[in-house]
Amino acid sequence: MILAIARPEVARRRARASRQSGFSLIELMVVVAIMGLLATVVALNLMGQTYKAKVVKVQTDFKVLRDAIDMFKLNTGRYPQRLEDLWTQPGGVKNWAGPYIKDAPPAPKDPWSNDYIYTPPLSSSNYLITSYGADGAPGGVGENQDLTTANINQIDTNTGQ
């Protein structure tokens, strides 16, 4: 008699346990929706950082180029006429002690794979190093704006202006 009573109870427990194991479709959909929202927030935060990283690379490249140009001037008594003078001795230049840039040639490229533009000083002005930004053309706004040794420290990396 005890066995007969125990068997229906065991069967009920097993049925209840099998109904309670696993997740319902609604629970799974809620989890997937939350994961989607989190992925969107992370992606939006990371997308804005790529331009900032590129500006930081340009700043670093400008520093390396400025140091090399200044060292060239100290050794030769004049500024280079082109960036290539920093790794290839120009004709008629005395006391050239280059190359002034490690691992050049090839010429360093900006983060958008464009060449940096060097403008030697005219009379008493300063030289200028320019990256034309994402579009590789003069002018532009946002990520397409020109980054120069004159404006690089004023660039707002949050808005690209």
C-alpha cells in the first residue's frame, strides 16, 4: 500500500520538475533584447574613438617629424626642402648626419594612408606639416578637415572640429 501511494507522488514530482526546467520563449527573447541593447551602446561608444585615435597618431607623427626637422636644421644650418631630405642626403648639404627618421624610407603615412605634406619655411615663417584628413584633399570639416602643426592641438576629437 505504501508503494502505491509513493508512485503517484514520484510521478507528480517528475512532471513538475520537467515543466520547470529550461527557459520560456519570452525569457529568451528578453535576454536577446538586452544583449542587443548592450551591444549597440558599446558599438556607439567605440565608433567615436577611432577618429580620436587617428588624431593622436597624427600628433605623434608630427612630433617625430618636428624632432627630425629640428635635428636636420641643427646639423646643416638650414631646414629641409622636402621630407625626403630627412632620410636621403640632399645634394650640396654639408654636415648631414641622417637618416633623421628611423625606418624611412618609405615616407611616413597619416592614419588614412596619405602622405604628409611638408611646406618649408618662407623667410621668417615656420614650416608646416599637413595631413589632409580622411578625404585626402585640402579643406573639409569633421574627419575630412586638415590637421596641421599649427592647428593639431585645437582639434576637438569629440566632434571632429
